[in-house]
Amino acid sequence: MKRRPILCVCAAILFATWFSAANTAVALSLSRVIDQAQAKMVKIYGAGGFRGMEGYQSGFLISAEGHILTALSYVLDTDHIAVTLNDGRRYDAKLLGGDPRLEIAVLKIEATDLPHFDLAKAVSLTGGTRILALSNLFNVAMGDEPDSVQAGTVSVVTRLEGRRGVFETPYHGPIYVLDVATNNPGAAGGALVTYNGELAGILGKELRNSLNNTWLSYAVPIDQVRQSVDDIRAGKFISLKELPPEKKPAHPMDVTILGIVLVPDVLERTPAYVDQVRPGTAAARAGLQPDDLILMVGNQLAQSCTDLQKELGMIDRADAVKITILRGQELVDVTLQAGPDDK
């Protein structure tokens, strides 16, 4: 009977020692996961904006050859995009293409043998899964400093579509809602990983509820963006204006034939907003409206009035033209067909 207290004390000591060792092992394992993920993160610098809009965001490497997945935003609306790797190396980046429906873009830097996430190995998550969110929120890192790391869980897996008109965004698909405030300035394009270091999603842009001014922290699952990323890397989103001149049609399309009057092209990259629609033209028949923003011609991004004109110039005026417009906060596909009397 007298030995029982001694045995209990010994058992308690053994349990405390085991528990401490287990926690230390978990902490060391998590530290390794974070270090490995940090090596794949990049800081992106581009165009700022009016009213103090930040000129930076986050991204992560998805190939050893320097392909980068990030958010499609005004930050990339410039001819000079700079990328800083985790080790402090700096590169000029080229925008290969983007998908406005998913709000993602792919950049390319000239480098090799880079640590990277393999999109093909990305995992799907369920509610309650513990996650790490890595990003350069608030520009906490500018050189070889590590990105910010936030730990939390997936609150729920749901569709953003149910919040159309409340959370205003062109994307209306599945998302991971997170219980940690990840979607801050500069965080867009960051990586969502599991405690095992598996890539699961890309952090979305800041998203505010227009009814009660609350903010949503979320990530888009990688399986929703993988096909678009593959298409961009395969060259399907490369601008048509890069084709050789002999490939241009003899009778090219332009906005005048379609009946579109764009806003005055006074800036280096004036967005392709519709100013007027001439009655009785292809644009009028298709229902285009003033203030529509033309984002794409077919699968090609039109980042400015100049880009739009060049993309249309690669299409024969006898062919139908598919464009994607942003009307308010809704993306709309429109097909325009010029008639024989349209000039």
C-alpha cells in the first residue's frame, strides 16, 4: 500500500517527460515545415494606386524554373514587376497571364533549381483542419526576412457564390473560410499549407461584406485554379499581339466596327472601359453598356485600351468576338458579331 504513491509520482513524472518531449518534437517538426514553406515564398512589388493602395503582394513558386502563382490585381498592372525570393535575391518578373474569374495570375522569373510547391500534389481540406497561412502581409519582409506565418483552422468549406452581392468579388466558387485574419494588405497570393507542409490553397484578396462591414478571411482551393495555371504555363493565355505580323488578318477587327467607344486613352495603361455604345451595332445588339470594363478577348487579357485594340486586330472582322466584361462586380461573357453593314 505504501508503494502506490511512489508509483503514481513516477508515472506522473514519466508522463510529464513524455508530454514535454512530444510537444518539443511537434514544435521542431512544425518549425521544419515552416522553414521549408518559407523557402518557396516570394515577395512581389509592382504598381501602387490612388488613395494609398499598396504596391506589393505575396506569391509562391510552383516550378524549379521560376513560375510563380499569385493574385491577379492592380499590383501587376505595370511593365516592371519585381520579385524577391526568400533568400533575398531579386528578379524582374514577366506576367505570363491571368484568369479574372479566379483572380489568379502566373509570373515567371529567369532562375533555376528553385524550391517550389507542386500543384499536382496539393491536398483538399475539410472543416477543422489545422493550417498555416504564409504571406507578406503589411510588407513585413522586404529582403531575406521571413514572411508572416499565421496558424489557425479551416472553419468551413463553402461556396462564395452564396454571398453574391454581399461579399463583392468576381470569384463565386468553393473557398476555405479561415478562423484567422489572413486577408490583409499584401497577403493576397500567399500560400495556405497544412501542418505537414502540404499546399492546399492560395490566399484571396481582401473581401469586405458590403452590408455589415465585416471582413472575410479565405483561401481558394488549389484544385480550383490548377487547370488555369496549366493553361497559362502552356501558353494558351499568351497575348495574340506577340504573333508574327504575317499572322494578322487582312481585314482586322476594331472597336469602331463593333460599335464601342472607349474612354479617352490618356494614361499609359488606361483600363478598357466602355464610354458609349453606338446604336444598331454589334455591341448594342449584344447588350454592352457604358461603364462595362472589358477584361478579356477570348482567352487573352486586355489590361488597357491599347491591349484591347491590339487583341482585336488579330481577329478577322468576319469572325465572332468573345469578350469578358466586368459589370459592377459580375463577370459577363458576351459574343459580338459584326454585320455586313457595320463599319
